[in-house]
Amino acid sequence: MSSSQQHGPVFAPGSPRQVAVIGAGVVGLSCAWFLQEAGVQVTVYERDTAGAGASWGNAGWLTPALTAPLPEPAVLRYGLRAVLSPRSPVYLPLRADGALLRFLTGFVAHSTARRWRAGMAAYVPLNERALEAFDVLAAAGVPAVTHPARPFLACFRREREAERLCGELEAIRDAGQEVSGHPITGWQARALEPALTDRVCAAVQIHGQRYLHPPEFVRSLAYAVRNRGGELVEGVGVSDLQHVSGGITVVTSSGERLWHDAVVVATGAELGRLAGRFGVRQPVQAGRGYSFSVPAHQMPGGPLYFPAQRVACTPLGDRLRVAGMMEFRRHGDPLDPRRVAAIVDAVRPFLTGVDLDDRRNEWVGSRPCTPDGLPLAGATASPRVFVAGGHGMWGIALGPITGQLVAQTVLKGEAPPELSPFDPLR
Ligand SMILES: Cc1cc2nc3c(=O)[nH]c(=O)nc-3n(C[C@H](O)[C@H](O)[C@H](O)COP(=O)(O)OP(=O)(O)OC[C@H]3O[C@@H](n4cnc5c(N)ncnc54)[C@H](O)[C@@H]3O)c2cc1C
């Protein structure tokens, strides 16, 4: 039982008691759950169903050792070579619109070693507490399991590619992040994971990471929020937020107006639409990724990562989820089958006993990406509007800790120091 349930909620004078959360992805639901922990009455508005966004089809990795800002010099070098080919793991359409150009200009400006180091230093305090926040949920009875990644293997065709990853892990370690990993031979990797072929000639084994089943996790979190008396209003989009005396009104797309003390906007790749009016100027761009599931004769014991191909494989129940691709296109555009084919072709040489042609649940979803690769979490120009999102590649791993810290911000009206680099007004 939570401390607030034991002793009753203790509210600071003037702190919000009825809070609306817009968006029922991992981030929004985590905010709702941690607000409830302090006794707040929450209403979560979700245009579709809980977990319908990026929180559904992702790889489910909880890997603080890899959780780093996306813009960095190597991504840029790689990206410039690769972005224009539909078969490449990073894809940019030839006709970029104004919003995309603005995002890309900022992204390029942040792809320097100095900015990456500053961003990484900002991530470390969050990464350090990321797994603990999942344990808080589990200890309070959220029926969602996280699995230790034993092993977690990054696999390569060439030794020098593995050396490059070791260099990147070293840089993450230099920023203060705990990283435990070591290179192994292809033969050792195959002994650990018989699903790997002899095309894997080198690997890096990373310790202390976890993974989860994304749809099960979101469902459990949604259930827990409801079970504690929260209202989850599905099938209702929010089109506007308006100040009223002593509160804020959520205006739904059907024109209904609903009063709350405060609002947390957690709408994933669409964050800018509602948050822009409250001083949030950082663009949030959809970095679309694809996934599908396939049967495996012998299911890998943990996640497999193919960094050069930018493909992630995760054992989810009786099927292997295969995920990848970074496609800077409009959120909501249809799934492009060429991207699925590109992922299949990229990973086929490395896997055996996995039927990549028996695909189910082909899916595309939008990572909410910011130009500086940092989340947006905290207060806006309005004292009643807060923002949680923009985690790009790492919203599952960082969802619960973000929820915990944003809930504190809403309650105290002041962000804890860990959130200051993620100020939505930066
Ligand atoms: C292929 C792929 C693999 C990934 N792998 C990993 C991984 O291994 N580990 C990791 O940590 N992260 C991973 N990610 C990233 C992760 O999925 C995202 O960062 C995370 O899901 C974002 O969560 P969110 O709650 O911010 O957004 P979403 O999950 O997108 O949720 C936003 C919700 O808001 C709703 N919404 C939007 N607008 C409105 C509105 N106006 N009114 C009401 N509701 C609205 C949407 O319907 C949606 O349900 C991956 C992403 C992809 C695409």
C-alpha cells in the first residue's frame, strides 16, 4: 500500500487535486500513476485506446547503458550517407516540409561531440533511477513484469564495429553512467545464443539491463490507474486547453469542456500541437520506427541488437519482436512495406531458426524526437500546464522515472533538479 493510501493525501496549499493527463502512452500513464500516489484524482484522455501510440510496438528495452541523446557526430555522418535510400535504416523523404526542416537544422546543430557530452550528462541522473522506478510500480502491485536481459548481446559482422560500440560505451561511462560490458567473439556469442549465425563475427555483451513486453506493460499500467480510481477516457481527443478562473478547461474534439486544476500534456509525437501555445518551442518530430513479430525455433534468452543495421530483436512471449528504422516522416502516414522488407533483409543473414517470412503485427509508430535529443519534462509558461514527452528512442525506459519527477513538479510547482536540463521552455 502506498504511503498516501496509508496516511491520506497531504496537499501543499494550492497544489492541484484534480489533474488531467492527455495521452495514455507509457509516459502519460506513468504521470497519472505517480500523481495518484500522492492522492491526486486523475483523468486520462486518450484519443484512441491506451498504448495505441509508440508505446505499443517498440522493442521494450530498459537499457540505461545505451540510453543517450540521439544527435551525435557518428549519427550525422552515417545519416548523411544513408538517409535518401528507402532501404536504409534511416530514411528522410526528398520533399521535407518546413517543420521537418526546422527539426533537422536543430538536429544537425546538436550533433557535435561537445553537445552530446552535455546531453549525456543530463541523462545520467535519470538513467540511474530508471529501473528503480519500474520497481516502485511493481512493489505497489502494478502487474507488469520486467525481465533481466540475460544476455543482452550487440552483434556485429566485423570486429572493428564491436570496437566502435565499446568506444561509445566508454564515452557513456565517461559521462558518469554505470556501464558494464565486454567484447566477446562470434563463437562465444553463438554459444550464448544459438539463434545467431556464423555471420556474427564479434559481439559485445552488456550486463544489468532489462526488457519488458510493451503491450502488456501499458495494459497493466492502464489497469492500475483505473483500479486506483483514476478515470481513463478512451476514444476522446483533446483539441484545446483554455484557462478559466481557478483552473483549466480541457476542450475535447466533440466540443465538450471539462474543468481541471492542472493538465499534463503527454501526447507523444504530437506534443507540439497542445503544448506550443504554452511557450514550448522545441519541435517534436516523428522518428517513425517499424516492428513485426516472427516465430523462433529456439527463442533467444534476451534481446539481440544489430547496431550497424539498427535492428533490435526482443523475445516477447512465444514470438520474437523485430524492430528498427528511423523514418523522419509525418506521424500518421501509412506503413511503408519497403521499410519492413529493409529490416528483414538487414537481419536475415544473422539469424537462424527464425522464420522472418511468417510475420505478424506489422506496425509503424512515431518516436517523439526533439532536435537536441533531450526529453521535454516539466512546467510550461502556464502554471497549470505541464509537459511530459519527447523521449525519442527511450520513452519506455524513461517513462516511469519521468512520471515520478513530473508528478513532483505538478504537486510542488517546482521541478526537481534532475529535470532542469529537460525544461520544456528551453
Ligand atoms: C520501433 C521502435 C522501437 C522502440 N524501442 C524502444 C525501446 O526499446 N526502449 C525504449 O525505451 N523506447 C523505445 N522506443 C521509443 C518509445 O516507444 C517512445 O519513446 C515512447 O513510447 C513514447 O511514449 P509516449 O507516452 O510519450 O508517447 P505515445 O506512446 O505515442 O503516447 C501518446 C498518446 O497520446 C495520444 N494522443 C495524441 N494526441 C492526443 C490528443 N490530442 N488527445 C488525446 N490523446 C492524444 C496518442 O493516441 C497516444 O496514445 C521505440 C520506438 C519505436 C518506434
